[in-house]
Amino acid sequence: MPSSAGPSIDTITEGGRVTQVGEGQEADESAPPVMTFGAPTAGEILAERYELVEHINNDSAGRLVWRGVDVVLRRPVAVVLRYPGGDSATEMLQAAVAASRVIHPNLVGVYDAIDEADRAYVVREWVDGRSLRELVAEGSLDPARATSIGNAVASALAAVHATDMVHGNVHPGTVMISDDGRVVLADARTDGADSQESDIRAVGGILYFALTGHWPHTEVPLRGATAGHGRAAIPDAVRDAGGAIAAPRQVRAGVPAYLDDLTMDLLDIEIAPPTSDVLAAELARLDVPADEQYLDSSGPLRFTADTDDEPSPLAAAGGRKVAIGIAGLLAVALVGLLIGISALGGDDEGPQTNPVAAPSSNAHGGDATQAAATVGPIKISRAQIIDPEGDRTEVKNADKVFDGNEDEGWETQTYRRSPNFGNLKEGMGVWIDLGGEHTVKSVQVLLSAQGASAQLFAGIAEHPSSAAGDSQLVADYRKTPVGRAFEEHDGTTMTFDGFNADRKYRYLLFWITQLPSSDGGYKLGVQEIKVQGS
């Protein structure tokens, strides 16, 4: 199912059992149990749909957290109940409703929010895994993994901020790492003091914590998990005699200078932070697999763009010591110059006051700094409706999915018998051609209604617009899925961002497998497809 920001699901492993608590933290051991009249019991079904299976815990706000099952869709859910409902539950319910409108793979999904006067409850995605706080308790993370987690959090915030909302509760307890490696952000709980800037600075706190095991409380206040809160307490950052926090490289060895600088810049209130989408793009660029961390053997490199060079996304946003070294280094690798990397290494023992990058050429003869291209819209060259099992009556108007008009798009016909295209065919899709190979960051698909199921695939070849050609295209493209599939998702926007940063893409297939109800049957319109990348 799609994910969106919502009340926190934080996991705690006890005796081999994975449990989840709300607000990204475990209730204080000294807190008395919450006794409520008419408290729920195992087996009770709420709203004729959500069966309560097991009382997991009480969060620090006194809310009851249950593991449950959606008996309609047969999927596990987390149910957070508050007593009483009514006015006292308004903030919780409003936050849940707002969060449910943002669909993103790195956000915990919110499925329902119900007020029954004597109690209110929020139903959300159940995540098997653990929080970043628990993960780091076993030891600080390597730079590559810390960068990957920071990238996921920044991407989630970019989706939230794109709707003019604020998350307001980013800290190690609300960053979840599922058992399958998915990183999700949970528990959006904004108030008047929160801002998009504070969200972005909190990403610096996440990077700092992942690298050092300490949280910079002063620079980024930690809501709901401050020092002294039972087992939820997180160690404060290491500080000098003047109270200034130590840089990650001063706390532990092996932190690259570019990541050290980026983290400290995000925490420095005197430096204007970039927007969340620009930060996500920069972290995606730096998110290189551990086995490709060429800097490890030669020491960290720090680069600044020359005045005539194209800056990295963060440099354009006003960052102080923005690293564009990795992109340049990978370009050098393309022409076999890794042998000379050690000659470019900086001093591991201290910051470089005047770092300079020697110019180098990439595989296309251009300046290496051009590898750090700014992420922006990619124009779709053409589109085609893919209908391998249909009568070809629905393959018209494909150009409407990229004409810039969200009020008019391509749509299926109305199917009467079932949401699975009347049981007449396996699915339909929209194939798009980007006109050339690109580094793709994300694809956003705007739909006419909620409740559709779909997936995104990538391919390397075109096929004729015919039943046979469409069948071959679907068979070929299904070998390369992009991101997670959406199943009966509760929004009208699907965002796919599981693209390989080291691969170029030209052909993509948005494949629909289930239609939402409409006009007395089942029907779906694709209003617009938007591609971001470089």
C-alpha cells in the first residue's frame, strides 16, 4: 500500500517480538497504566472493519496502541486509540487527515481517522522493523548507510513540503527502518512553532545521530524524546568548553569531509538551508553504495565549484562548503583515472580552508562538475496506451497525460463486472518516452480517483502499437520494476522514486492492474504524468 506521513509507528524488539509504540518513543517505565472505562478488548471490531488483535503498548501521550487487522483488505494495521474523543482528540485526528493526503514510499501510510465521541482512533500502516534510535543503539552507522537514510528522510519531507505542509517531528524515534530495508518517516505532529526550515535542519540532526550516536539537542530540539524521558532518552551531542557541538569527524574516524560539512551546515542557524527537494537531490547524488566508496582509501575530498562552473544543487541554494567531489570523482572513474585519486586527497586531520578541485573531463569531454546537474522537470517526448488484451478502442488520447492540463487526461472505459477490468484483461498502461536517456529522480502520476492499483516499470526498447507489440512490451518491462507497487491506494497521486542513481532511463511504463469504482462501474483517468530528474 502507499505510504504517507502519519502518527508514529516506532518498533521495539522485546524477547524476539516486534512491537510498535506511538509518537516514535516507548512509554516511560514509571508511567502508570492507562485505565479507561470501556477500554477495547482483543477480538473487538472497530467501525465494522478493524479487528483488534493485541494491545502492544501505551505511548507517552497515554494513547493505546494495538496491533489489528483490516478484515476487509486482510492486511495488518496499527490502531491508536485516545480516550475520550471529541474536542480532546481534534489535534490527533486533524494531523492524521492531513497526513493521509501525502502519498510517498518513505512516509508511513494513514488509512483512517474516526471520532466516536467517547473515544477516537487512527488506523495506520503496520511496519515490521525498528526505529533509527534502536538501530544506532547497536553502534553508529557507516557513512554510506547514514547518507541513504538521510536521503530517504529528505525525500519524504520533499513530498510533505510540496503540499505546503510541515512534518514537525523528525527525530531518531520517528525514522523507521523496516525489516526489508525500507526507510519511512512517521508521526507528523506540527504546531505553530514548526516550519519547513526546522524540518530540513532536523535532517542534519538525523545525519549527525546516525554518524555519532548523539543528538544535537540545542540546534535541533528533539520533540517528545528529550533527555530524561525514561528509556527514550538520547545522548546529547559532544560539546567543547564553549558549548559548541563537535563535528562528526571529531567524534569518530572515517566520516568523509563532504558529509561532515553538509551535516554541520544543516545545523548552523547562520546558514540558510536549501529546500527539501534540493537537499534530497544532493543526498541522492551522494548516496553511493558502500562497495563504490572510492574515497575511503585516499581520504575525504572537499571541492568547491569555480565561478565559471555549474554548482551542485546545494551550492545553488546557498550552502557553505557543498561537496561536489563524488560526482567529479565518478566522472574521473569513467576515464580510468582512479589511480591518481590519492594525489587529490585532503588532510584527514583537519578542515581545508581553501579546497580546490583540479579540473577533469568526463566521458563526454565536458567539465566534471557538470555531473552534478540540478534536478528538475524532464519533458516527456511522447506517450502510448498499452492494451495487450483489449480491442484497441482505448488507445487514443495518450498525449493528454503530458500536455500540462491536469483537468483533462486519458481515461479507460467503464467496466461493469469487477475492478479488474471486468475480468477481461490483466491490466492496461501508459508508456512514455523521455526522448533520450536521463537520470530520473521521481515520477508522479496524477489520477482521477482514489482506489487504483498500479506499478511503474522501466524498459530499454520500443515495440509496435499492436496487441502483439504491447504483449511483448509488458513482458520485457516487467523485469525492471521501479519502487513499490501501489494497491488500492487512498490518494489521487502516486509517486515513484525507486530509481537507480547510476542508471539512465528513457522508456517507462505505468501499468494499472485495478480500477476504482466510478459511474456505476469501474474506471480510471490518468490526468498527468510528471518526471523529475536531470
